Amino acid sequence: MFRPKHPTMPQPTGTVTPPAVVEPTTITPGTPAPSPAPTAPAPSRPVFHLTPGTALALVGGGTAVVLVVGAVLVSMLLAAAVTAASLAICALVIRSLVNAQHRR
């Protein structure tokens, strides 16, 4: 029951062609490709321009991300605290009910 069943490989049913013989060929050297002409180096300037508007947008975006992540984390912490408090209240109620049963 727990032993795996492996499928068997069926035998080929058509005509089988023998493998083709590959003969090595010789490589004839061709004319070499001309070397590319040297290009002028690009001027060294910064790729990313940080304008005051861009910096303000980056700061605003980073602040928004921090506030959203903080709100999510605080809400998760609050949910855990509410759950713990409700479980504690349930435990106290059940304990008082069990103690009341033993007294009767």
C-alpha cells in the first residue's frame, strides 16, 4: 500500500534509425574584422540630478512610508493587546464559574 509504483518504460514501436556519424570539419581562417574606431569619452557628469523639488518629494515619500508602517505596527500591537485582555477576562469568568460549581 505504501510502496510507490514506478511506471515502466515501454519499448519503441517504430523503426529505429541508427545514429548519424558526425565528421569533424576544418576551420578556415577568414579576414580579421577591423578594429572599431576609438570613441570620445563621455563627459563626467552626475547621472542623477537632485533638484530641490525632487528632494522634497523624496522626503515626503519617505515620511509617508514611515507613517504608514508605524500605523500598521501600532494597530497590530493594539490587536494583540485587546486579544490578551479578552482572553484574561474569559479565563477569570471561567475560573469563577468552576469555583462556584465546587462550592455547591
